[in-house]
Amino acid sequence: MSYLPYAVAGWIFLVGIAGIATSKNLIHLAVCLTVTQSSSYVLLLSVGYVKHGVAPIFLGTKLGTTAVDPVVQALTLTDVVVSVAVIGLILALALDAHRLSGTVDPDGIADVSG
Amino acid sequence: MVLATLVPLQAVAFGLVALGAPLVVLTRDPLRQALVNGVYGVSLVLLFVVLEAPDPALSMLVVSGVGYPLVILAAIARVRGHERTKDGDER
Amino acid sequence: MMVLGPGLLGLGSLFAWAMAGLPAFGDYHGPYGFVLNRVVVPLRHTTNVVMGTTFDVRGVDTMGEEFILYAAVVGVTLLLRDETRSKQAERRTRRLPNDTARLVGIAMVGGGLLVGLWLMAFGYITPGGGFQGGVLAAGAILLLYVVGSHRDYRPFRDVHALDPLESLGSGGYVIVGLAALASGTAFLTNLFGLGTTGTLLSGGSIAILNWASAIAVTCAMVLLFAEFLETYVVPLEPEDSGS
């Protein structure tokens, strides 16, 4: 019985959330969000791992060999690529906020109205 | 025994990732953080490889090597560039 | 700070509670993974089961993810494109002074493109695919920014030219799905010849969808980066030097 991998995923998630909450810079905040998102990769791949399984690529591996779950890998794969687009969008918003308020500090932006 | 079902290599990879995440968060300067985030990305790649997931590993490799740095560095450059031109106007 | 501590504690305990219900690490017994590992190669002729899953078994999900990418790029474009137009004249592109550095850079552009294309093309046979290859190819294309002057980057500077290509990638995915619908089967049914297992001509519509997403991802990434980097490009004819 081992739940350590899930604990690692939870730890990364909490660390990322703490980073977002205490961040004083929107760019720093966006990177913390990708850290939070990376916990989902760790969790997905840990859930799909099969003991003594091989990678689910059957080129040179005999069909029927115990392999790890391909579904979670497909999910992780697209998750990772989409995260770049998401951080791009968040940073674009940060730049817009910086243009309007002249600061990248989330607390400073709250003071600007209109 | 907690680590009984973990292959030692996997235990090390999980440990590296668990250590890397707080390092990324605690690096407050965005420029340094972009670098630390790259190292964290490599530790994730290592983890994916030992979890028998080559496709996500490749994906993470290109994203942490090309995707994140380009977007983050461009955003930093633009924020600093704005600040520099603003200073120039005041002078 | 006063909210954060207890909040994280609560979140952590809820997470631990949820995780306690999962099977232990390595003790996977969900049926889908095992079923797919058995049936995808005989049914779809793709040796990379992950890609077979991405583009066939859960092809509709991947279409949704492609549109997340599309929506994000549209958002970035809306936020940044207008501003960059007025700022363009302010910055100068610096040529790399060192010829060796330029040469190495050009070699890296070629190498990156080659590996990117290889990842795209063989995605459904060996690890790789349109998503990874697309990001790498986009990175190689953007290296032109570093190694060349803005003139070399000109075809990509006109980002409007990339918009239809990006739409072709995302739209092509939907068209392949609609083609199946038009032929009387379900959306995204694999209706092309499956070919020989382990060759480039395998997988039927998986290969087409792989290329469609490769185009979509490459264009999305180039557009995304170009919008961010555009401030560093001097237009060939300065429009307004007053700003």
C-alpha cells in the first residue's frame, strides 16, 4: 500500500495555491498557477500507473504485455500543451493590467478603478 | 513500509518534484523563477519517464523547454520595457 | 494570511480524504486502460496507444482541447495585438554580432524543425504527435527572431497570414468529424483505410487528425509568441515616429 505519490500531488497543489495567494507579482502568480496545474499531471499519471507495467506503445513490445493506462496519459498530454496557451492568456491579461494601472502587483491593481 | 511499492528511481523522481515545487513558488523574482521553473519542468519530465509515460514526458519537455520560457520572458521583457520608457519620459 | 493557513489545512485534509478512496499506487484496476491496450492496436493499427486514444477513442475531448487552445490564442490576440501596433516603432531589433552564434542558431532552427516534423509524422507509431511536434516546430520558427534580423522574420511578422492557417488546423479537425457524420456514421468515426500497423500509412483518420492538430498547435504557438514578442520588431517603414 502506498499513497505517497498522491500526497506529492496534493503537496504540489497546496504549494501552488499558497504561492498564488501570497504573490506580489502577476507574472510570478501565473507561474505559480502552472505549478498548481502540474499537480494534476502527477496525480493523473500516478493513478494510471500499473506495477511492472510498460509504456503503452506496442512497437517491439508484444501485444498483451501489462502496460500502464493510456487514457490518463492522453489527458496529461493535452493538459500540458493547453497549459502554455492558458499561461499565455493570463500573462496577456497581466500585461493589460500593467498597461492600465502601471503595476504588476495584484494588490496595487485593486486600487485602480474604471 | 511506505515505499514498498515504489521503485527507488520513482521515489527519487517524486522527491525531486516535491522539492522543486516550493522552490519555484519561493523564487519571487520572475526572471529567476523562469529558470527555476525550467529545472522543475525537467524534474517532471524525469518523473513522467519513470512512470512509463513517454508521450507526456515529450510534451512536458518541449513545453518547459520552449513554451513557458518564451511566454514568461516575453512578458517580463515587456513589463520592464514599459517601465524603462516610462522612466525615460519622466527624465 | 489569516485565511490562507486554515484554508490550506482544510483543502489538504479534504484532498487526503479523497485520495484515501483511490486504489494504492501501482494497484490500478480500472478497466479502460487494460481494454484499450488490448484493442487499439488490432482495431486502429496505431502502435502508440496514447495517440490512438487521443485522436480516436476520446477524439471529441481532444477537439474540445484544441478549441481551448484556439480560444486562448484569440484572447491573447485581442488583448495584445492592438497595443503592439502603436508600440512597434519604439524598439530596434539587434542583429547577433557574432557570425558563429548566427550559424549555430540557424543550425538549431533547422534541427528543431526537423525533430518537430519527425515528432508530428511518427506520432501514432512512436512517442510524439502533433501537440509536442507543434510546440517544438513553433519554437524553432521563433528562433529566427534571435538569429536573424527582423527581415528574416517577416513572413511570420505578418501574423494575420497565420490566422487562416490556425483556423484550418482547428477547423480541419471538425471537418474530419463532420465527414464521418455525412457518411451516415457517428461524429469522428474512423472511416479511412487503417493501413499497415507500424507504418506511416496507418491509423486512418488518426493520421489526419494528428496533422490537423499539428498545424493548429504550431500556428497557435507562433501566434501566441509573436503577439508577445512583436514589440521587438521594427517595421520596415516606421509608421509614426512621434509616439
